[in-house]
Amino acid sequence: MKHTIPFILTPVLAVTLAACGGGDKESGGAAGPSQATSSSAAPGAGQQAGQHNQEDVKFGQMMIPHHQQALEMAKAAKTKAAMPEVKKLAADIEKAQDPEIKQMTAWLTSWGASMPAPEMTGMDHGGMNDGGGMKAGEHGMMSAQDMQKLEKLSGMAYDKAFLEMMIKHHQGAVTMAKKQQTAGQFPAAKAMAGTIVTSQTAEIATMQGMLKKM
């Protein structure tokens, strides 16, 4: 028995070692596909920002300068407006649209899309360029002359002009946002468009009510 026990244990040990070795190979093989899945899944998760179409890009490129002009008007109104209601409206516009500008800028960056050229973010400079942008009269955008006239006004005359201009401005934004809702693809951009339609339509009604009281 002293001679047979090692003889029996040796094959058992060999089988056990073989099994362990096989387990390592299986473990290594399992890790391979798992790693491949993980690495292939990572781009997929990151590609959410890539699930967009040209309408999404156009939405950002046009809405950014449109919002920026609204912010320029709103910031001035917070100090120049005579009516407290107009000042509050201006503050609400700034609070809503500034974060939207930042979000749309991030989208365009993640998509590798051109940003609106700085000279196209406020006033009319003869039309759009390859980086997108807006021109005066397009979707309620004001011209440099319009902005200068507004700047020279004061008191109730300023409030009236501001409201009339912002109503047109909002109406243009709502039109663009509705197009994004139907033609866009990127879910977050479509959701933002819905927010713009709802909030700015309500603000248009509020501003029209203010004008009637003047």
C-alpha cells in the first residue's frame, strides 16, 4: 500500500492540476470576450452624443446666437426697464437661456461641429457663414440698428420697445424649436426644443398682456 498510494495519488494530482490549468485557460478565455465586450461597449456609450443629424447641428448653430442676442437684450433691461415686471421677465430670460447656450455649445463641441462665428452671434454682418449663425430679420433677430435704437430709449418707451422686440424674438425661437422637434434626432436637443416652445410661448402671452396695459 505504501507503494500504491503515491501511484494512485499522482494521477489524481495530475488530473487536479490539469483541471486547474484548464480553469485558468477558460478564465483567460472568458476574460477575453468580457474585455472585448467592455471595450466595444465603451464607445457605444460614448457615442450617444453622436446620435444626431444635420438638423440637430443647425439647431445649435442657429439657436446659440439667437439666445445670445436675447441675453444681450435681457441684461440691459434688468437695469434700463421702468416696469418691475419687465425687469423680472428679463431676469427669467437670462436664467433660462444662459444654461441652454452652454448645453448647445457642449453638443456642438462633442459632435465636432463648427461653432457660430463670434461676429455672427449678435448683429447682422451680411448673412450666415460656414459656422452657422443668424442674420437680422431671420427668426426675429434684431439688426445692429434695432439694438442701437433700443439702447437710446428710456422709461416706458424702452419697456414698450423691448417687449415688442422680444415678442418677435421669441416667436422666431419657437418656430426654430418646433422644426427641431419634428426634424431633429438627438433626444436631448428635441427635449430642449420642447422646453423652449413651452416656456417662450408662455412668455409671449405674458409680454402681450403687459403691452395691453400700457
